[in-house]
Amino acid sequence: LNEIMKGVHRIKEGEINYKIEEKNDIYFSSLANDINNISQGLENSIEQRIKSERMKSELITNVSHDLKTPLTSIINYVELIKKEENIQPEYLKDYVQVLDKKSKRLKILIEDLFEASKASTGNIELELVRLDLKQLLQQSIGELEDKLEEANLSLRVNLTEEDTYVLADGRRLYRVFENLISNIVKYSLSNTRVYIQMYVDDENKVVIIMRNISAYELDFCANEITNRFKRGDSSRSTEGSGLGLAIAKSIVELHGGKFNIEVDGDLFKSIIRLNQ
């Protein structure tokens, strides 16, 4: 019985391929055999799930890649049509503008899908360098500040006084900040304040917190919103793929960091923790 109890504990702790020795005991050998069969079934189930997830990710990657070529041709031909000066009848110009807008929108969606698929499987090569995270965050805010102003959002920024360095891929982390701030622009209640804070905590982790008031009722679990295709705007009245937070979470975790979402009423808060 002690051997069985030890074996069950080891399986519970994650050693799903651990086998309990089946001794010739009239009482406990069948119990040990049943537990071994359970662990084998669990191992098979996990393998099937991993295989299924891998196949889905590969399908998404391949489909996204195959869509890029014809879409690029469509965008190029639309650009050629736009250069024509004498488009007749006149209303065709409006049609061309719609085609131009929607094709470029579709291009962004496909790129997000491709990026989310690669990030979720860890199939991204990070170019790690010693990076001034404060400077990168300031750059991200500066490049999107006009959009924040257009959305009538008042920005409050509180960053570390000194330069704050982390070992990271600047291009990937910029994508994280861009996604988070773009979400703030899309989903924040107009004429409210947005808070962006960065500090180093007691565990020597760099913490970045972004807070905003949502224009939509936050009727979802905070853990769900980082899933692929999950959107805060359930009516889908705003443009978005539902992939921004999933991509951000995957990239932060590839850096060995943590990404969390907290919701308190209409207050939406995203939290990034990175190692220095």
C-alpha cells in the first residue's frame, strides 16, 4: 500500500509515465495495475492533445501563408487602378476605395493570425540584446500618442527615473506594447484617463501596468481574454482580430516573463512582468 501511495503521489506531481511495481499481492496488485493503466491513458490523452494542437497551428500557419500571395496581388492591382485618372463611371472610385481599405484590413488579419500561430507554438526566434525597456516603452507611446488624442483619451505616464535594462528582443516587445496601446485606443471610454506605469518590484522584476476604462461591459473572465480570437467587444462593432492579447501573452512568456489581465468593474488592467 505504501508503494501504491508513493506512486499515486508521483503521478499526481506530473510523472504521468511512472509505473508502480505490481507485486504478487492478492489485495493490491489489481489496484496497482488499474492505476498504471490510468496513467498510461492520461499520457496517451496528453499526446493526442499536443498532436491536435500542433496540427491546428500548422494548418493556421499554412493557410495564412497561402492566403498572402493572392491577397498581395489583389492589393497591387487595386493600387494600379487607383492610379488611373479617368475611372468611369465616377462611382467606381468609391468601390476602389472600399476594396483598398478591406484588402489592407484583411492583410493585417492574416499577419496577426500567422504571428499568433507562431507565437503560441514557440516557433519564434528571439534576437536577445540588452535593451532599455524604458526607452522602448516611451517610443511606443510616442508613436501612438496621436491615436490616443484622436480617441479623446488623456494619458498619464509614470516610468522609472533611471534607464531600465532587460535581455529581450526589441522588435517583439515593441509589438506587445503596440498591441496593448492599440487595444486601449479601440476599447476605452472616450474622455477618460489612461495610466501607464513602469517600476522595478522587490523581486527585481520590471513591472509594466496599463490601465484604462472600457467603453464596453466587461462580462468575461479575465483569464479568457488572452485566448485566441477572444474579444472584449462581444458585439464585434470595432475592428480587431481578437489576437492582440494572445500574441502579447505568448511573446512575453517566450521572454520568460508573465502576462496577466485583471478586471475590476469597467477598469481593464494589463500587467507585464519581465526579468532584468
